[in-house]
Amino acid sequence: MGVRLVVVDDHRLHAEALASALKLRGHRVLASAAPVAGAAELVVSRAPEVCLLGTAAPEGPGTFDPVARIKRERPQVAVVVLGPVPSPRGIAAAFAAGASGYVRHDERVENVERALVKARAGETAVAPQLLQGAFAELLHPSARPDDEGQRLLRLLTRREVEVLTRIAEGEDTRLIAERMRIAPSTARTHVQRVLMKLEVGSRLEAAALAARTGLLDQAAPGRTGIPGRTAPGAGAPS
């Protein structure tokens, strides 16, 4: 007997393709829709047996809020997440919100179908290795972004934090040197030391890491030496 389900994904094309594939295999798709943010409303109104929720960002803030609402308002509905290979934190977040399964988005449709059937039966539908990592993360959470930002911040001198701030704002070496009133060779040295300490290979990666960990948001007045800027807290002087 086919599963009665709702399919949601942040990409409408993905949702419709999944819905079509599952219909061909004898399942009853009550609705397919995008984005994931609207999943809860759709599930509450249609009352499926299973919600298949596709996401490209299992670690994004609020990604699994719809799952938590579904379980709160329609606790009998099983939710199976379809997404990329996550870090343990990502899959832990899915199960903490109430998901019954997690399937990698590069799996064959037969495996997705198998997960839906298991979830409907009240079983956990997830590869053992993914589940093991998720449980480990739930029991022993790794550093959160704020903690990681503080750790990285302690590696940098005051001058290097200013350099990182300017990198994040898109300034090149010439402009960094000009605005900091230092020689271009000195600016290059500072940039290389920042990349080395952050263990990244490019300015873009450094800026992305700073944004992801909140490194530059953990600020104290005068930390970077840039007038009018708040900047990260204590570090060794340059």
C-alpha cells in the first residue's frame, strides 16, 4: 500500500520531480510545494502520513523549525528529511526537531521510498553511520559558532583583526596598506598571517569563516583601530 505524503523542497523543480517519481511508484502525493518554510501549513491542512522535506542547508538557522511545528500540531505525521551529507550537528538538529528519518539527496529513489515506508511504520529511517554521528553530537555537542569565533579571535593580534575586517569588506592589499598607513609588503605579510592562522587558503574563505563563526561580530570598541567601528574582543597586541 502506497504512502500518503506531502513533498516540500526549497526548489520547486526538485519537489515536483520527487512527487512525480513517487507517484509512478504507487504512492499518493497529496501536494508538492516550495519553499520548505511553508511545509508546516501544508502538512497541517493536508494531514499526510509522511512529509518528505528536502533541504540544501541542514545546518542553516531555522531550517528545521517547520519540522518542530509539524510534530507539535500533527504529531502523528512522520517527517523524513532529504538533504546533503550533513555534519553530525546538522543531522542532530533534524532529529532534535522531531524528524523520523534522514536520507542523503544522492540516494536512489528506492532508498527514499524505503525510508518513507519505515517512517510511516514508526521506525527510524537513517543510515547507521549518520545516526551514530547524530547521537554523539547530541550527547557531546561540539563548539557552537560563537565559541568557534572566540577561539579564532584569540589567535589574532589587534592588527590582524583589523586586516581581517578590511578583507571581509573587500579591500585589496593596496587599499589595506593605504588606509592602515603601512607598506604594501607589510600589508601582504599581515594578510598571509591571517590566512595561515585561520587555516584557510584565500581571502574569500577567510571572510566566509569570519561571517560563519561571528568572529567580527564579537566586538569591543576600538579593537580594530578603525574609527567608529566596533570590533572583536581582547587579543594579543601586534
